[in-house]
Amino acid sequence: MTVPGSQEGFTLIEALVALLVLAIAATGLVRAAEAHVDSIRNVERRAAAELVAQNRLNEIALGDPAARRSPVAMLGEAWVVSTSETATADPDLRKVVVSVSGANDAAPLVSLDGFRDMGGTTQ
């Protein structure tokens, strides 16, 4: 039974405040989801760059002429690959550093170290 003059339900102001709270919460969730997607995309790019670096080290170890080319295309992206070799204490080994970056990246995403046998050992 309804008492004359009583108010039932929400007022317009209460409904608007509830919608405002939901809108703010939804905005926060969307921003968190975007940050997570960006993080996953960055992990994927680093994994692809590491594969490019590992491939380059293997090409160098095999003496493949393709080990000199750059950029390298993998997973729909062009990767800039730079290599440097330095001498070690063992004259038959050279240290190889392979750095991989995206075409538009300022700094390398991955830098991988390896060694190359110069084949000078005799028995």
C-alpha cells in the first residue's frame, strides 16, 4: 500500500550519479585493457626480434652469405640487423654481437652474443 506523498524509486539525480560512476569505471577498464594489449604486442615484437638474432648467429656460424643482408623480413615486419665481431683471448674464436631493431626503432630490441670458430685449430 502506498502512502500519499511518499517517494519511491530513484530520483533523476541518483540515476545520473550511478551512470557517472559506471562510466568512470568503464574508462578505467578500457585503459587497463589497452595497456595490457600494448604490453603483449611488445613481448611479441621482442620474441620476433630474438628469433631474427638467433637466425643471424646461425647464418654466421654456417658461413651463409645471407648473414650480411639487412633489413630482414619476418612476421610481416622489417628488422634492421647489425653485427659486430671482436677478437677474444683465443685466436681461433671471435665474439659476435647481433643487434636487432625494428625499422622505426631508435634502440635495439634485442642484442645477442655468440662466438664464431675461425677454424684455425690443428691437431
